[in-house]
Amino acid sequence: MKIARVLVVEDEPAIAELIGVNLRHHGMLAVLAGDGDAAQAHIDEVLPDVILLDWMLPGQSGIQLARRWRADARTKTTPILMLTARGDEPDKIAGLDAGADDYITKPFSTQELLARIRAVLRRRAPEQASDVVRVGGLQLDGATHRVSFNDQAIKLGPTEFKLLNYLMHHAERVHSRSQLLDRVWGDHVFIEERTVDVHVKRLREALGEAGVLVETVRGVGYRLTAPAVVKA
Ligand code: CA
């Protein structure tokens, strides 16, 4: 099994060292960076499997870095786990909106951190079908990761792609938030169901006109549905 390479971007040396020691102790390879520039230098050299990103950093903030790495072709599918000292909801949402896959609030236990890292690593595995699926003008190619609506290309983040991939392969069925966490995220033990809402919102925005195909089923969850007229 490949050893996971974890880039830890944290400016407090004591915390960074502690995380590094714990990750190494559990068979992962930890690379430490004190700010965005140092982190970028590591990324340019070897692409990490996961980035642990502190919110408050000297120079560019964790949010700015998450946005930058999401927009960069090299890092756009690399899972980012935000570390935040704040526990309030708007900050968590801002982190997810910036492209983070998950967040973890300080102080956290080593077990929780390891579980979250394993979860984001596993999330890359489920629903990796490489076929082409079409629903109501939407087309998704699992092999090339291309999505289009009525032949217009659509850009999606990695989580939104996986979510749409799952919904398209199981169209017309209603999925609860916890089912989606299980099937799309791969592990819902430590992730709040609210996370699903955030990614559904992002998916709808990215889909533009086709966003209406992603329906909210009140009190139950979400469903991808194609109007009968355009259904092939
Ligand atoms: Ca910090």
C-alpha cells in the first residue's frame, strides 16, 4: 500500500511538530511548512496526497491558499483538510466554499485527525466509474472527468464531481444526507450532514441552468431528476 504523503501547513511549530510526529507514528509521511510559500515549494517538488491547512497563517491565509490550490490544475483534486481554531459555522462554511473537503476544529485528538485524513483519502475511491452517463441534457464522462450540459462544458470541483457522478448513476431516487455521505464521501462518521447541503449548493451553482435537475426533497434529502420531455 502506498504511504500517504501529508503536507502540514501550520505556522505554530509546536502544533506542526506534534501533528508530524503523530502522522509518522501512524505510518504516514509528514512534510511540514510554516506558510504558503514554503507549502507551495513542497507541492512543486512532490504533490502530497492530502493537505492539512491551518486557517490562520502569516502571509496568505488558509482560505486564500485553499482557493488558489483548487484553481491550480496540479492541486485541484488534492484533498484539503482545514484546521481551524474557531468553531463557528460561518467560518466552516467559508472553508468549504473556498474548496476545502473537510475541516477539523482545534483542539482535536490524534485519533480524530487520523480518521479524517483516512476519510478524505478513501473518498477518492468510491464511485470511480469510468463510463459516460447522461441525464436530461447533462453528460458526465467518468474517464475524462468532463461534464457538460447541452454540449456546454461545466467546471466542477472534485467533491461536486463525485456528488454529481453518484446522483447521475442513481437518478430519480431520493438520497438522504447520510446516504450521500456514505456513498459519495465514503465515511460519514466525523462529517456533519450540513456538509452535504454546502456541496449541493455549490453543485447547483456550478451547473447553472441544469442546477434545477438537482431537487431538494423536503425532509428527506436530494434527487437528480430529468424532465420527462428531455429524457432519452
Ligand atoms: Ca496558525
